[in-house]
Amino acid sequence: MKQNFYLKISLSIIGIALIIGLIIVNYSDKSKNTKEALADQNNKGDYILQSFNLQKTNKKLGANLEDLEISEEENLTEKVMSELSQQIIQLNKNNDLSSGYLEVPNEELFSEEMIEKYKDYFLKNLSLITISDLTFDKEEPPYTSIKYFYDILQIIYDKKITNDIVDEALNSFIDSENPEYFKDIIIKFNEAIESFKKVPIPSSFADLHLELINLMIEKKVVLTAMYNYQKDSISAMAAIELFEELDNQYEEWLSNLITKMKNDGVQFSY
């Protein structure tokens, strides 16, 4: 019992301030990359996006969302701490911990290798959809290709889950250290994901559409992890590392979509 008491004290090393600091550092780099990505999009037929009116309404607090709180089984910090405590117990099974001497594992909790391990743990908890969850419709290119593009953008803008709105929620969180700013945007992602699953798509768009929905699921889970950073700091850390990666994947998805549309005969004017 006394040994476990000393272990608990020794393991209380993950602070909330560290998570906030990581978000601020990573976000400063992400903001620069986002501007460059947006400039690059203008060369990919992104002029179509300008026809939509964007309303920024993500500052609402107190929105309700079921199952937003993480369960004990999903808590990555608890998992990591449990593994670490077992390692320390084994290393110190012959030591008198009350003396103040404690052997610890060689691995650094925040090394690049460990961060990659946390990301792997984090991604294994995701529940992604399969092709059987999609809704299919006729295929008459280029008309159906244009309609697909329009339908997808309509959902993104109607549900207000564009990158600038997500960035606004993140900025509000950084400024206030209040995770409640994520609640409304997480709800919007839930609604958008359900809409994506229901929208009829041409069969040739199945792989692209599946990739889009699962990207949105990953973004929602990342934001949820940030919302729960006080209860599960390791998941929040993994989410921060994945945040920019998901944006890059979305840029690649958009590029692949435009290539597909061109192959279907859609003409883009620059």
C-alpha cells in the first residue's frame, strides 16, 4: 500500500499547462500552413467555394451533446499511467521507496517515439464507417460529379465545419482555456457526418466519399479529445499532433476530388 502511495506521487507529472503550451506552439505553426494551403487551393478551382455565404456562429456556449465525456475504458492517460506504474513497480520491487529513491523507465514520456505510440493508441479507439454505410445513386458524369461536389460543399457550409470556423473555436479555447468552445463545433461535426452518410453518391465516388467521412470522424474525435484535455491529457496530446495531419489529408482529398471531376469531364476555368 505504501509503495503504491509513493508511485501515485511520482506519476503526477503530466500537467494541464503542458497541454495548453503544446496547443499554442503547434497552432502557431498550423496557422501559417493553413494560409499557405488556402492560397494553394485557389489554383485548384476553389473559386466555386466563393459562391457560398459563410456565417461564423461557433461562439455559442452550453450546447448539449450526449456521450461527450470520455469513459474510463477510453481514457488514454489512465492506460499509459497504468503501464508506467507497472514498469516502475517491477524496477523497484526490491527498493524501499520511502527512502526517496526511485528507479524509472528510460523512455521519456514526451519523446518523439512515445508521442507516436500515443497517436497509435488514440487511433485504435476510432470507430470508422465502411462502404456498407453509404447511400448510392445513379452515375451520369459530368452532371453527377458536379452534383456530388455541390452536395458535399453544401453540407460543409450549412453545418459550419469549415477550417476557419474550427480555427476560431481553437483560438477561443486558447484565449480562454475554456473547452466549452468546442461543444458546438463537435455537435456540428456529428450532424455533418450523418448528412454525409445519407447523401446519395455515384458509385465511382465511393472511395473518396468514405475517406471524407472518416476524415470528419477523426476531426470530431480530435476536437473531443481537446475538450476532455483535463481528464485525459495524453489523448489531448495525441490529438494536437494529429490536428495538422488531418488538415493536410483534407487538402490531399480535395486535390484528388478535383482530379476525379476533371476525369469525369468537368471543366474548371482559372
